[in-house]
Amino acid sequence: MAVLSGLKPERVFHYFEEICSIPHPSYHEEKISAYLVDFAKAHNLEYYQDDLYNVIMIKEASEGKENVAPIILQGHMDMVAEQDPDCTKNMLEEGLDLEIVDGFVTAKGTTLGGDDGIAVAMALAILEDEELKHPRLEVIITVSEEVGMEGAAGIDVSMLKGRKLLNLDSEEEGHFLAGCAGGCRMDVKYPFNKTELKGALVTVNVKDCTGGHSGAEINKGRANATHIANRILCAGVEAGEICLVDYVGGTKDNAIPRATVAKVVAAADAISAMETEAKAIINEYAITDPEMKIDIVNEGNVVVDGVNASDSRRVIELINCMPNGIQTMSHDIEGLVETSLNLGILNLLEDGLQFSCSLRSSVDSAKTALMRKVSMVGKAFGCEISVHGEYPAWEYVRESAFRDELVKIYKDMTGKEAIVETIHAGVECGLLASKLPGLDGVSIGPEMYDIHTPKERLSIASTERIYNYVRRVIQESK
């Protein structure tokens, strides 16, 4: 029997469970894309699937709604695949293990992919609903949103007639997003050749940090495990010689790293300094990262290949000099992060150390300035720099007829005023607006918590409320 059987809305959770049974991390969307095409064929919908695996589905208007302006529903099919250290699931090959806990849907040991699988599930339930009176519906489901919005950047939307966009990729019920940050990913590589090392091998293991979304939760002061590990190495290299043997942290550029491991050959004074620094860090992050652990273990004397002391010091200094976290708060909107950077992935390779950063800003000139800073710091250390997946900010517009319509319906249904805001996280509306002149868009969604972490959970009750709201918006559209 299905785990989500009996939950309401029944068809939404039916499709959500089917989606969760299909592996769909970013860059591995072939199977979920094929599933969407099969759905379109089974329901006699006009559909388009491109070489990137983006899917567009179109359902013509109900009788009597032919002259009503079309509505675009939009979400993305990929998910951030994160898992607990002791979870053995192969997220490229296996579906998720769903469970219901205290009114929430979660996945055992892994991310849930409610971001943005629930949007896809809602869209499918609406497309199959023959009782719903609707204008022409145009559903856009993109790939690779979580790794730079590459699907939205590459998709052809020339067949679409709609200019009213309801993006379903938000996580706070009652919050209507009307603008977001632009961003990009930057890769930085410090080249070196390995050499033979002799001495005490020490493992620095930073784990169980809270982590989170590098846009939505960058303002919560949570520990970046890689910067924590590097801070410990900084203390060590000031006190004695350190040579890197291994260094790995984070799994996604847009997720705050929860775990990082560094292996070094270190002098006794360096080991002592690292242990002292680790204790201070645990105390500093007691509120934001209460479960964080830092283990520093002397593995004994070894002979091993690694990085010489000079290059090791340069690498540690490089990461210490790189900007991270909030860079600027908005001068226009109180409490909004304007510009930030997250060091998300770090790996020590055979020929160098490479790390990836996710940059975001709601001001394009500020994003450019931060990109310039990262590039200049990297080049000052002799690094190779590359930029990927750059996308524009979605600029807030003061006058929006569709947004006014949405706010009114929300007030009628709930008796509450919707909160209209812009956010620091990225959504695909900016890219779509650049392709569809005159696009009038809003982003909404049900309550979700701790997205991009294995603690991710989706509110069942909120999902029902938002789905009913979306149906009413469609039905009352004029």
C-alpha cells in the first residue's frame, strides 16, 4: 500500500509519491522527464520535450473559457540529493523512502525533493482534473534548476500564449514572491603536484552542521562546515607546519555544507592549536548548529602522498581570504539579503584543489562586483577561474494586475493578507520573463522546512490549502 495513500489532496499526493519513486537529482532527469511525457500522452495533451529534457504540457481551455487569458503553471523536476552520512541509498538509482511524521511528509535519511516535486504533482493533478473549469493551461517543468537554472535558460517557450505565470517553487504559505536574486556558480582551482610526505597523519572531521539552502537560509548564521574546517587548519598552520593529504566538503554549490573532512600531516604544535580552535568554534555555534561535532584524531606516523607545506599553506590562506556568507543587506527592503556567496563544494584532486561557490544578488551590478572579487582573489593565488549557470535577477514590479488578483482571492479564501515580498533565493521567473515579454508572475507554494537537507519536510495541511487555492485561481480567472 502506498505510504501517502489517504492524504488529501489525494491525487496530488498520489503523483508526489510516484515522483518520489523515480530518481531525479539534478543532471539525472531523464526518467522523470519520460514519466511526464507518458502522462501527457495518456491524457491527450499537447506536449514538448527538448534535448535538455525540459517538458511543456498544454491543455486547451474548457468550454466557455476560450476567451480567458491563459495561465502558466511552472516548477522544476530536479531535486537536491543530500543524505545522512550513514544512509546507504543510491539516490541516482533508487527512489525515496517516504514517511509521515507529525503532519509532515519526509524521506528517511535523505532530502525529500518537495522542492520542487510538489509543484509537479500539483500541476499533474490539475491537468487531469476534468471537473475544473479553466482557461488554456500551459505547464512548464524544467530541469537543472538547482544547479544554475540551466533548464529555464535553455528552454524554448515560443509556443506559449500565456503571460500570467504562477510559479510553484516557494516554501512559505501566504508569502507571495514577486522578485528574486540573480546568481551564478564560480569554480576556483589551485593547481599543484603531490609529493611524498612523512609525519603524523591527523584527521579533522567537521560533521552534523545544520546546513540548509544557500539562498533562503544564508541569513541564519549557520556554520559552513568547509569554512569551519579551514579555520581550524588556519590555526594549525600559524602554529606549525601542515601538509594536506585530503580535503573534501559539501555536495552541492547551493547547499550550505554540513560536513567536511581534512587529512593533514601536521607538527605537534599545529595539532594542539587545531584542538584549541575547535573547542572555541563549538561554543560559538552552540545556538545555530547545536549538533555540530568536530573530531580531531591523530592517526599516527605515516608515509603518504600529499601537498607540500608551501602549497598547503597557500590553499588554506586562499579559502580563508575568499568571501563567504552575507556580503550586503538590501538598502531598499528591510531584512532582505542583497548579495551573498556560499562555498558549497570542495575537493582535493590529484592535480590541485577545486571548490565551487554559489553567488547571489538582487542587484546585477553587485553580483558582477562579487564575481570580480572572487576572480581577483583566486588569480592573486594563481588559481584557474570559471563561471557557470549565470542567471538574471527577477526584478520587482510595482504594478501587477495578476498579483492583485491573486492577493484578492487569497484574502477571500483565508481572511488574511498575503505577504508580497522578494527573496534572496533564486526562482526561474527572471529567465522566463526574459523570454516572454510582458510576463506577469508570482511564486507561491506550501510550507516546507529545511529544504536541501535530510531534515526536509512538507506540510500536508498546507499542501491541501495551496492546491485548493491554485484551483480557485484557475477557476475564477477572467
